[in-house]
Amino acid sequence: MRSMRNKKTIILGIIGMMVIGASIGYKIKSNDIIKKNSLIVSSGKSKTVHKTKTKAELDSERPDKSIIKASDKGEDVIRIQTRLKKYGYNVVLDGDYGEGVIYAVMDFQQRHNLITSGKATAETIDVLYKTPTKDNMYKPATQSLLSVNDVDVKSTYESKLNSGENTSSTNNYILVDLSQQRVYVFYGSMHNWKLINTFSCGSGKAETPTVTGYFRVGIKGLNFKSGTDAAPVYCKYFTQISGNYLFHSILYDKSGNVIDGNLGAVESHGCIRLALENAKYIYDNIPIGSTIHVK
């Protein structure tokens, strides 16, 4: 009997040790898990987490760099693109400072009396981060100014333009037909251009012909002086076609009197002369980067 009791005691003792051992083992394993999890948390705190920022965050945060330019990529570029969209420019939020962004920045700079470089300088960024108003928003030329007499012209020129792969970095496109001595302004996109304005012009003489080909609207200005000191000539509302070839108004003297108001003929030094209101129309409404086709 005593041996049986001893055996029971031994067996119970072994079972108890197994239970205690299992309990201890579980605690050890649990502690290991806690320690490992603690290490994971600790390690997680020490790592740099790359969080994708929201549009609101990118809109409110200024770029880290003081100047952003062609071929730059990343969040700073998205910040610039986001601000341009706030001002009405149709740019893609892709983080790529490409051609479309360059032209939009140039147009923004011109409209805000900044140096037209196409680079998002510190001064440009300061203005971009001001609150847009209805007076400084970019508004593309969309309204048709055609008369009832332009219906046939509209159909003909839209058909011609939309039959080819004619693109623009903006929603506007200018066609200058030298054979007709007329300018045609379109709104839309490839294969969907709509004629919205047309007017007479005066191009270069035979000895100083107007350049032909495809160009982009360049820098703009309110006026410039030409001629000689003895006989100065003033032109208003100029828009660059290529190099020194410009759209500009008819010719004025220093008192504002018209010197030469002829249009519809070839008599300029290579620039394309326009009536004052039409030179101002292009200056005000057609953004930098728009395609110009002179043929």
C-alpha cells in the first residue's frame, strides 16, 4: 500500500511538474512573442515610413526646393501642378515638369508680371501660393466671336484642321493663312478644334517675308519701339511667334497716332500686323505654348 501511495505521489508529482513546466514554457513563449513584437514596434518607429500624401497636403505644403525646372520630377512638381490647376491651367498631376508645365508656368509668369523663364523660381512660387481671384485666373479663349457670315469659313477650316494630327500644348491653336492674309483662332483639342475667331492681318513683304512653319506662342509685351530715333514707330500688344517674328498691332507714332493701319496686304518687315483689338485679343487670351501654324 505504501508503495502504491508512493507511486501515486510520484505520478502526481510528475503530472504537476509537467503542468508547471507547460505553464512556464507558455509564459516563456509568450514573453518571447511580446519581446519580438516590442522589437517590431521599436524597429517600426526607427524606420522612415513613405506615406503617400493627399491632394490637400500637397496643395498646402510649399515645395522643398527654391527653384523647380524642366525635367524635375516628384512631389515638388506635383505641388506646382496643383497650384497651377487652382489658377485654371489644364495640367496633369503626374509629377513631371514637362513641356505642358513649362508653358503653363511661363504664361502664369507673364500674366503676373514676373520674369518669363518657365522655371518655378522662389518669386513665382510665392505668387502661386496666393489665393486665386476671378481677375487673375487663367481663362482660355472659348467664346466664339464669329459672325453669321463666317459659317462657311468655319466649316472649311475646321474640317481641314481636324483631318490631321494637329496638336497644341494648350486648348488654343492659331492658323495664319498668308494667301488669305487672315488669322484663324481655334479652341479644343486634336480632331476636335472649333473655330472661334478670325480677322485680317498684314504679313511680310517679298524682301522681308514672314517665317512659315509650326511654332509656339512665346513671350508677350504691352509695346515696343522700332524705327529710328528721328522717326520712332510704336507697336502695341506683341506676342512672339518665333525669334523676332511677332504678332503686333498696326503702327503708331509716339503720340498714339496711326502711322500705317493697312491690313490684308504684304508690307511688314516680317511680323504679322493686326488691328489693335485683335493684337490685344491674342495677347490677353491665347496662352503661351499654344501652337501657331503659319502657311
